[in-house]
Amino acid sequence: MGRSAGVAEADAKQALKLNTQGMQKYAKKKYSDAADLFKQAIAADATLAYAHYNLASMASLTEDFPLVITELEWCKKSADPVAAKLMAKAKADKDLERALMHPRVRELVGLPALDTMSLDAVLLERTGIWGDGPDACGPDNITVTFKKGGKFSVVGFWACNDGNSKKFDAGTWLVKDGIDEDDDQEAEGVRRERGHREAGSLRRQRRQIRPVPHPGRG
């Protein structure tokens, strides 16, 4: 059940109930409300691994990375096999993607340090998606998806509504060796092929990503 002996049965049942309610809020993308319920579940039964892991996931979605670290460290140290099972899936958990750029989080889940990886490997890690996406629940934002084989797509999102997303453009990309003349210079990430509006950028000192010119376009 993801808890240890010694917890009162009533408290354990209440914790499971609160955890379920938290998952219901999560399904509705009410991440802050879900986090509050997972915290209540932990208060009722501090040994409930599901609640700790779920709270870490909500903290990632709301970009509370210190809380992500606290909860994943708990799971890492726990002797509960449920906690170990949850940690085993963490590196591929979409809900943790934002937090997985943090060095300590990567260490906890067993991912290599970013500075040991090639730029193309970083771009393609997990889903290859860079940007806030519809879960950000903010104003207009742009998400770029890099794909194996050198393809990319650019999508805009509005007001947390997947139905209001619009595909802006698509094209090809590649990684080229290079040395920036200025360490503070931003490496160009992706530019829209139509209109020359910048879709995103990645700061790198020695590597650059540049779109491949599309035949027939200026």
C-alpha cells in the first residue's frame, strides 16, 4: 500500500482518500489544489510513498523545484518498495520534465549531468519538447518540439486550452560545431521560416543550432 506498519489504520485510510482526491484535482489540471491534498495526505500518513511522489510531480508542474527535491529525496531514502518503483519511472515521467533540468533532480533519478551530454542529446531527451506548453496556464507562449531525423515543429498555446493551440510552422534542424566570439551571445535556437520571428533560443558556448534553409524559401 506504500506505507509502513505502525500508522493507525484510520489515518492510513484518510491519507489514501486524500491522495485519491489529489489525483482527481490533478486530472482537472488544478495542480495547486492537488498539491494541497497530497500535503494533507502526508500529514495523515507520512509513510505514504504515493503522496510524496505525487507532491513532487505537482511541484514540478508549478516549478517549485526545492519541493521536488525534498520529496524525491524522501522517496530515494525510503525502504518502501513502492517508493523504489516510483523512482524507477521518474526519469521518463512527463510531469517531472521541468524539474528534470535541475542538476540535483537529475542526480536523484539517475540521469546524466547536462554538461556531459551533447547538445542534440539534450534537445531530444524524453519528448524533445521545449517550452511551457498548455500546462503553463499563462499568457501566450511557444513550444518547440525537436524530433529525431532533424525535424522540428513550433506550436503556440493560449489560456491552458489545448483546443486553442495552433501549429505555427515546421522545418529541419541540425547541430553545428562552432565557438561563439562572445560568451554572453545567445545561440540561435529556432527561427520561424516565415516572417523571421524568433521562436526560441538556447544558450550554449561552443555549439549552435541553426535551421536548414528550406528549398524555395528566402
